[in-house]
Amino acid sequence: MWQPSSDIVLISDPRVAAIPVRESGEALADVRGRLRVDQRLADDAGAYAHLRSGLLARLERAERRLPDGFHLLVVEGYRPVATQRRYFEEYQSELQATFPELSPDEAYIAASRYVSPVEVAPHTAGAAVDLTLCAPDGTEYDLGTRVNDNPEDSENACYTAAANISAGARAHRKILAAALESAGLVNYPTEWWHWSHGDRYWAYTKGVSAARYGPVDPPV
């Protein structure tokens, strides 16, 4: 049965939701043509390839700080509210079916390890990016799991500090973290690929009084 981790603050934590948003009004910007972008989660409108312009600028700084032979590979950025809600509700239902002993509240918390509740979701604000590392020819480096592997399928190897990954994968995670943290991003510790800036979870992690980015309409 799933058990909460006492040393990880999940995005469903009331302390995260309580942080106000002071919207900056910053526009969404297209990542394509500025960083490498993967197509696996592409939507017809191209929303997945957009981020707040300030976050994209930080990713470009992080890209320049990577060692030779390494590049960022963006998998998904902005996510419409309806898509976020569907992802969360589907995973919550899956958990309740797999672990029928979970109460609805427990299933809600457990689901937030892998998908943010729509009320606080940074992807809907264009404030979060799912990404990995690749070589100059586009070959992805081993970071221990695939992007978006859930805790059940990966035996929690998707957790950023997971011990059940190879030394090489751990070294690659450290390379990714060093570049992104130096550019002001924070990681969601249950997903090594998920990094954000300006959202409520970033504000909570950094001790900032308010988030800079709230839910925003899809790019046109």
C-alpha cells in the first residue's frame, strides 16, 4: 500500500495552495527554435512547446551551463487546464482501483506525487517544464527512468533522489540539477524531470511570499 513520505512536501500540501499568486502578466513564449523540443507529447496547437518567457530565458541560461556534449530536451511545458484536470482525475481513479483501501483524500494526496491537482498545477501557468538530457545527435541520456514513469511502474525510481538507479543515471541527474538550479528553477522531488519557476511550489520551496505565474489561457 502507498504510504506518504515524511521528508517530501507534495504539491497538494495546504501550505503550497495557501501561497497567493501575484500575476506578472508575462507572455507565453515558443520554445521551438530556441531549445531542443521532443514530439512525444505534442498537441495539434503546439501548446506543449510554450513556457512563460522568463522561464524560457532561464532554461537558455541553464543550457549554456551544461557540460560539452549535453543539451536540454524539452518534453512538455504549458498544459491547458482541461488536460491537467483529466490527467489528475485519471491517475487518481487508477490509484483507487489499484489500492481500494485508500480513502478519497489519500488517493488525492497519492495522485499528487505524479500529477498536480489543477488548483495548484504549474503546467497550467506555463511555469513548469518536463525535460531531460540528450546528446548533440538527440540521443537521450540514461536518467534512471523514462520521462513520466509513475511511482508504481518505476518502483519509485522516478523520485529525484532514488537510490535504485545506476551510478551513471545518478550522475546525469546531478548534471541536470546543477544547470537548472543555477538558473533559479526548483525540482518536484517525486519527478526528476519536472522543474519550475514562478509557481506556488517554487515560491514555497524558495520562501517567496507569492507566486509570479498563475493559470493562463493557451497560446493563440
